[in-house]
Amino acid sequence: MARLDNKALFFTTSPRTPSKMIPEIRLLTEHLTGQTWNKKTQVDFIDLLAQSDFFEGNGSQKNKDFSARDRINRGPKALGFVDLKPHIELTDAGKAFVYGKRPQEVFLRQLLKFQLPSPYHEENKKIEGTFFIKPYLEIMRLIRDLESLSFDELKIFALMLTDYTKYETVKQAIIDFRAEKEHHKGQYKKFADETWTNTLLQTYSGTIDAGKTRTRETTDGSLKKFLATKKSNARDYTDACFRYLRYTGLVSISHRNRSIAFYSDKLKEVDYILATVDRKPVFVDDTGRFKEYLFNPAIPVLYVDDIDNIKDIIMRISDYTQRQLSGKDIEQLKDLRDEIVAAQKEAIIKTQVTKIKSYALYSEIIDTYNEIISDGYYDAPLMLEYNTWRAMTMLDGGDIKGNFKLDDAGQPLSTAAGNMPDIECDYKDFVLSVEVTMQQGQRQYESEGEPVARHLGQLKKRTGKDAYCLFIAPTINAACLAHFFALNKIDITYYGGKTKIIPLELDQFMKLVENSYNYSTTPTPQNIRQFLDEVIHQEETATDESDWNDKIQACVSKWLAA
């Protein structure tokens, strides 16, 4: 049981991407159902996870039991997908989420039932009476009332909405903040940070006055450290809230403006939720009844649970008539709606690709890279994957597949799963995997060094074709450069023989895109292969990895140059 000892909202931060819960919940319940959730089964779970084909991480890590609790006790348990007492069990909501056809719909219902306090989250006596809220429900209300909610507005103000009766006060504070920031256009970041600091000082004034500013993570009890910790936590919670709401399919994110809003065609569904879902937490002191409520996949009732509403949605997005839809039950209608939405999504993507291939989006793609580098985007890793897919699609005539997820509107939703390349390019007689990362320093080597080679080996085996890899990052860590330099020279069966991995810094890749834009004709797959082969050839003559890095720069500058 978690103890609420903070005076601000928190949101589930593990896992960061909701869809990643599904394979982990399936793994847990298929192997450990009926067993007690204790240190032994927690270690067993991490060992099983390390052996799975979807996990990217270190299975030999220390504190395996802690890692298991972090993965399962947060999102999966808190949202009612698994029951851990008296033993491990997949709930009815979990079955619908993991094995059902519409996991996003199930996820939305569970978010709407998440509440503070609850039998899973009891208040510390020192802050008793602080919480009385369904956080996701009230954040949705703010988004609807204010038409959008920025990352800053959520972390500064909305996290202080610990009781739904304070809703109007928090909403007004955001309205005032928006009006005031018009007077600070040239110094917005400074203004926002000062406002944030003042909000935290007011919220935690009692704690600060009592001198209890040392947090559990440190021995430093200074006010500066206290505020820095609160801000760091708030950023994590805000990011988690954005991601979880995004997964429901109701909201879009403006990555450039770092804000979240509802899709216009989802407003009826949102308004129904806000009008019908009870704002008050329920069964706070009754674990049994709370579990019955939480584990029920049919509640709360949504707009799309009404057969007439589903028919209305289908007729609005297609040419189907009332007569054609008659006789179908609700599940058949939902299946039909999903088929229509999927077909429209495919059409949107095809239109995007056509526009990209014409180089009509060249300036936008380059501007997006510059914004990513300058930290101008929310979720830079996702935007780096998406923009690089656009760049590769524009660059040449291959079949370019991005493994990241797109929402129904064709906008980037989540990064590629951990067991595959970020982007796969098929050029008929050879293939190219593209891996991108925002990681820097030693973490880049630890996170990317081995998976990049493994993904390349898997792609080579799966296609039976000669395979190359581009590894792209804002800066290339020296350890990564050395690692790939060595792998390209060693015949390793596990990786399909000698690898052909080419590390490129983002500005080098952008130069390749610029060269292709200025080329007299459209580049061909053969032009791509000539560049890749030349870089690998230069490695064979390089004295060391630093010399090879210099030669890569020369190859970039010369490619397609007149």
C-alpha cells in the first residue's frame, strides 16, 4: 500500500509508455498466477522478463525485487489490471486490456477510476484531508474548459488540484497565468520558473517553516535542493499524465507548443464523461468493494457504449446509412468503426508519404531537427524517430517503415518497441536499419551499444539480404564509436557476421538530407548504397575510430555533391 505524504498530485510513471504494460502483464500472469507476490516471485518475474523477446534492459541488475515492484505495483496494479493480494491474478479489466480488441477504451475506463485517496493509496496522517479527487478526470475537465493545457500549466498549477472542490480556484490561476505571461513574452522561461517556485513555496510553506526540507533521496536539507526535487518530480508526473491521456486516443499533443488538447471529433465523448462520471472518490475505506469497482471492465459507462451513439459516429465518418447499420450489435458496430478509422489512418499516412517524397516538407523537416536540438519539443525522442522516418522517406525511393506508433490522425504517438529497429528501409537488394537516440555520454553506450547490433542481425536474418545500419544521435559518444568500429571488424555469428554500422551525428545526417535536396535528380537506392559502402570501405583503411570518424565526415560532405 502506498502512503500519500505529498501535497501535490502524482501520476503513475512506470511504465512511461502504457502499451508496454501489455506484454509484461501477460508475462506475469501466464507464469505466476496463483503465487504470492513476494521477493521470490518478484525476482522470478524479472528473470522471465530478461529472457523475453520484447525486453530491452539488464536482466542481471541488482535489486530485482524492487525493479519488479516498480513495474507491476505502479501502473498495472494501480489501474486495476492485476490483483496482487492474496495472490497474483489477472483481473477482468486486465483480461480486456491485455487480450481484448480495444485496449485504449479499457485504459480510458481505468484512468477515470484512478482516485486519491483509495485503499491502494492512503493519506499520511500529517496531510489527512488533502486529497479527494479522481486526477485524470479533473485534468480532462481542465483541458476541456480551457481548450488546451500546456506542460507548464499542468506542472505548476494542475498538480496542486488535490481536491476536486478546488477546481475553480486552480482553473482561475491558469487563466491569470495566461494573461500575465503576455507581459513576459521575451522572458517567458524566467517568468514561468518564478511562478512555479512561488507556487511550491506557498504549497509547502508549513513544511518549509518546520525545517523539514530533507527528502528521502538525499541528506541535503537545503531549500534549494528541496525545490529542485519537487520540480523534478513534477516534471515526471506531468510527462506521465500527458502520455497516459494520449494513449486513450482522445487527445492530441502539440509537440512544438508542449500542450495537450482534445481532438474536435472526440468532444462528444469527452463531454459525456465529464457530465456522467462521479467526481467523488468511492469505497475509500472498503478494499473489497473498491476492488470490485476497479476490476470491472464495464464501468464507467462511456459515450460509445450506447448503440445509437456508435451508429452516429460511423455515419459521421463514413457513407454508411442507418439502414445499413441496423441489425448489428454494439460489438459489431465498434468493429466496423475501428475498420473505418484504420482505413482513414492508412489514407492519411499515404498522403503524408506522397507529400514527403515530393520534398514539399523539406524546410519543415530541417526546422524540426533544429527545434529538437534546441530542446524546443515535448518528447524529443519520439519526434526524432518520426522526423527521421520523414527524412528517410524523402531521401530516397525505398520502402521506409517507421516502427513507432501513430495515432488515428497519423500523428506520432509512441516510440518503437524495444525489440526492433526504430526505422527499417528495404531497397529490394539490401536493407538498412536506422536507430536514433537522444541519449548522450555513457548512457548512450549502455542503452544503445548492444541492441543496435542485435536489431541489425535480426533484420539481416529475417530478410536474407545484405544489411546496413545508420546510428544517429545529436552527438556520438566515444565509447559507441569505438564499439561499432570494433563490431564492424569482428565476425560474430549472433549479429549475422561482421556488422555494417555507421554512426552519424545529427548535423551530418542533416547534411545528407540537404545534399539530396540540392541533387539534380531524385536520389536512388544505389546512391544510398554507394554512401554506405564508401563509409565501410573507409573504415578498413582508418588507423583507429577517431580517424574513421574524420573519414565519415568527408564521405558526408562528398555524397551527391556536384
